[in-house]
Amino acid sequence: MPEEILFESERDLDRAEIASLLRRVADNLDAGEPITLAAGDDSVTLDPPARPTFEVKAEREGPTDAPGELSVEFELEWDESDADGESSGGLRIE
């Protein structure tokens, strides 16, 4: 299935700035409100359903015998035609 990038932003931020952005997303999810992503003149507003799929992934890229790059990714995913979404198990973040 082809992928269309609707919005993309990548920049270095301090941990407090990242926490503030994630907190805003969490607050909007908790309130059932849409999420607007904006940077410069680019923006997109998405309205996740009540139960989107939530994916958490930790990755290490690079050679197995040398330092690499670590990342953690959080992803909400849903079909545009799916109003309810589904749940597939319990996740804890500590």
C-alpha cells in the first residue's frame, strides 16, 4: 500500500519541550479532541477514533559491534473508515 506523508517535522528539542508536545497530544486524546500538528506553514489535523491501534517500538540502528543510533517511536494508527478501532492487549509504560 503506498504511503502519503501528510506532515513531517524533525528537529532537536530538549526533553522538557518534547514532554510538553507529548502532553498536549495526551490531553487532546483524553478529551476526545482532534490533534493538530503544525510547523511553519505546514499543518494537519487528525481525529483519532475512540480506540486506535497504539504501537510502541524501540530500535537500535547501526552495526552490531559498534555504537549505533537508538530511537523510541510512538504511533497511533487507524483506518480512515474505522470509527471504533480495536484493542489487542495491555501495554505498560513505566
